[in-house]
Amino acid sequence: MSYAYIISKRLDPVFALAIGAGAAAARISREEKEKGRNAAQTVDVLRRRVGLAWEKIGAKWEGKA
């Protein structure tokens, strides 16, 4: 018998997002260490990237892009 869900119908998407976010964080951390950046510098880079993404999303939402 095969199961349709790993955890439950509602928790599977949350589990998938958590795994994806963890994988992304590990990749970003590894790449930033290779560039010689410390944790504080990595956080600054992440904030800048997220800020740029939100600016692009906001511009599309407002019809400016």
C-alpha cells in the first residue's frame, strides 16, 4: 500500500517549503563562505537581494515595470 502524503495533506506543503528554505540557506552560506564573507556580510547581501526582489515585485504590482 502506498501513502498519498508524507505527513498529512495540510503539513506536506509546509514541510516542503521548510526543506526548500533550508537548502537555499545552506547553498547561500556555502557560496558566501567561498567568497570570503563572514555571517554578518552574508546577512547584508541577503537583505539587499530580498529588498531588490521586493522592489521589482512592487513595481510590477503598481504597473511601473
